[in-house]
Amino acid sequence: GAGVSQSPSNKVTEKGKDVELRCDPISGHTALYWYRQSLGQGLEFLIYFQGNSAPDKSGLPSDRFSAERTGGSVSTLTIQRTQQEDSAVYLCASSFWTGGPYEQYFGPGTRLTVT
Amino acid sequence: AQTVTQSQPEMSVQEAETVTLSCTYDTSESDYYLFWYKQPPSRQMILVIRQEAYKQQNATENRFSVNFQKAAKSFSLKISDSQLGDAAMYFCAYRRWGNNDMRFGAGTRLTVKP
């Protein structure tokens, strides 16, 4: 079946502009995660959605970052007034309910470059 | 807070040889899951192997196996008969039962020499 998809695969933007990154999770997965991976680094948790519950936004680095998930499926991560330090790969993942040993399935990521 | 430490930023192995990647974690929980993910240059994170903390038996998946030492909070990955396609970044990850986020280590870059 189809995996997690993300678009665009690459995005170059000017400092100060807003960007939107899209994630399509695997059908039937109730949990959706966003991570940020800076060059050569590990994954930094950003935000988590589980079903219709309020999202866990504890990892968002500033109020310039926001995310929504419409209809329990597609999610959009928005970065307002982008800064050069926002340059990174943004990874989306989805999984079944977190109570079990379910792994997260990752998308290919969006490489964001802020010039 | 749970933290995951991978003390080897880079490792290399000769093709067909065996290599072990280290991972330690810090937690006060007793019920959790541990994972090893592989990230090749394509950026696609792929699950290699998982371990449930309540299981004493070490998980194995073909050429991949783990050495899970719960008391020592250690979770190493052994790759046997290394292949060129094993070259990638390897991330160790921890998730507490019922918790939202997965905690990742900084990764180990594995090079396989022909």
C-alpha cells in the first residue's frame, strides 16, 4: 500500500517568507508526527496529533511554527517569517495507536532551505 | 526526561564482517519500546528492528539482532555479514508505553567498505 508522502520534496524560500509543508499519512493511522532534522543531526520532535485529541505541541520551537490536521488525515506544517536557522529536513511520520509497540512510518521528508 | 545516547558518531565495517552499534538510554519507566531505524542517503527512515522492554529475549531480524540489557539501559545493534546496502545513518529510538513522542539518538553513520 501507499506509504507516507510529503510535499514538496525540496523548498527554497527567502528569509521572512511563510512556507507550508504537507504530509499525507498512511490510511488508517490515527497518529501523526512532525520532526525536524538539521544537517547531520538526529530528529527533533515538533508536534504530534492523535485522532481528535488536542495536539501535543510541546516540541514547537517558537510561535512561528504551527500545524494542523484536517479530517484526521492530511497535515500541514506552517512556518511563518522563516529564518535561516529553520533550514532543515522536515520529516512526517504516522502510526497506529501509541499504546502498542507500533513503529512510526516516515515520509521522505521536505528539505527546506531559507536563503 | 528520557534521553537516548549514541556514543559512536561514525563506524566503518568491511563487507561481510560484523559490526555493533551502541545505544544507551535513560529512563525511570519499566514499560517502553526501543527501536533501531536506518536512514540511507535517500532520507527515508526505515525500521530495522524493535524490542519491547518486557521481553527478555533479544529481537532478531535476519542479519540484524540486538543486545538488550534492561538493567544497564543498553540497546546495541549487531549487523552480521555486512552488505554495501547497509551503509546509512542508524538511529536508536525510545518510546514510553502510551507516550506521544519518540526520542531519538544523534545517530551513527555506518560506512561499509568493499
